[in-house]
Amino acid sequence: MPFFVMFPAFITVVAGFECPGGRLTPQQRIDIVNQHNEFRSLLIHGKLKNKDNIFMPRGKNMLQMTWSCQLEISAQKWADQCIFRHSSRKQREGIGENLYAYWSSANVEKFRDIAGTDAGKSWWSELPQLYTDNPSNILTPEVYSQGVSHFTQMAWGNTHEIGCGIATKCEGGRSLIVICHYSPRGNWLRHLIYELGEPCKTDSDCDTEKCLEESGLCEK
């Protein structure tokens, strides 16, 4: 099975993806949002396997991700510190955070355009590499301790906004850092990662107002 499956419902136009003061291109923003939504759709359709080679449970009420310029600005601010660690919770109250770094002997600026989706691939790879079977789909301390928090944040059903920052000037241009901020944050211990059930087919299947039938995601 290919890692990505494109759904016609996902974004293909640049309009609406301009962020004054932001440093990503509209296409980078589109690619990151589409990647998250593709992964989330595949997940709730039961098409992805965990480390134990068992398909993940089907789900419902998985929200479609959208881009937030405000989150991009906060993520970029932290990425520009060139510190590969999480920012303090006080700096981002209610906001989730994923981080990724890449080092190269060459200048990393040439990797900027694909850095956001490369980070997403790396975070999502925690599912097949680390995430053991968890039929309850609850983020228990045992599950969290497997080192899967980047994946679970990407998969968190109630999260619906993302904004990312990319820094390429770290360590003299040999280090690249990607920070993505998520709202509302996921990774609440002893909570469902996403609801178990069937992907939506009609608006009445969603707790929100609209079902995106081709992806099975719900629009906030």
C-alpha cells in the first residue's frame, strides 16, 4: 500500500494560504495540511497498521485540519531559537507541539521546500515502528511511554488547526529545524486518541456541521 493516497476533497488551490509575516510559502502550507488530512483519513478508514502488524481501528468525528497563521508565527518564533527541544507549556498554553531536526554536511536551505512534509513522515512513522496494538485507542501512560507522541498529536481527533515554522540557519546552515503547533492540543493522558466508529458519510454523522464524504473527515 502506498504511504499517501490523494483524495479529491483535499486542497489544491493557493487562495487562502497567505500569512502576512509568515515565512512558509502557500504551497508548503497546503502540502503540510494535505499530508495531515490524508494520514488522518487513512487512519479512520482502518487502512494503516501498527508495529504489531494489526490494522488501526476505524474512527469517527475526526476533524479536518486547517492552517493557522497565528500558530505558524508562534512555531516559527520557537524554530528560530535553533534549540531542539520543546518550548515550555507556559509559552504555548493549550497548544500542542511537534519538532523535527535534520543535519547535513551541506547547506540545508535546499531542503526547505520539503522539510514540513519530511517532518510529517518522520512523526507518522512512529505508528508502524513503535505503536503497539491498543484496541481501546486510549492514550495510556504505557502507550505514551513508547515514544509515539508525535504520531498521536497528528492523529488526535479533536485537533483541527496547525501552523509550522522552519529554520534553516542553525549551526551555520547545516541544521534544519521544523516546529509545528497544534490547536487544540492533543496527547491528553487517559483520553481517546480519536473516537472509534465509522467515518462520516453524511453531515448527520459528524458532531460538527459538515461531513467531507470523500475523506470521511468532519469540518469544524
